[in-house]
Amino acid sequence: MINFHKVLIVTAIVFCAFFAVWGWGVYRQTGTTWSLASSVAFAVFAIGFVVYLRFLRRFLGK
């Protein structure tokens, strides 16, 4: 079950990283605050998921 959880986390990392890059591109074209905010937020989420994946065994107590 942990392996499936890892797959889901990696999927979330890829999605968040892609959305952050896409949002940054939209921000550079339009300059809207929403694009910048969503880009930064999804970059933070991606980093958070990477940290979570890195320390998953510690979080689970194994």
C-alpha cells in the first residue's frame, strides 16, 4: 500500500510542478496577480510533496 501511496505523491508532484510552470508562463504573458499567486502556491505544494515523499517512512513511524 505504501508503494501505491508513493505513486500518488509523485503524480501530485508532477501535476503541481507542471501547473506552477504553466502559471508562471501565463503570468509572464499577462502579468495578472492570480497567475503569479497560483504559480507560487503550486510550487510550494510541489516542494511540500517532495519533502513528504522524502520523509514518508519517518512520518509513518517505520
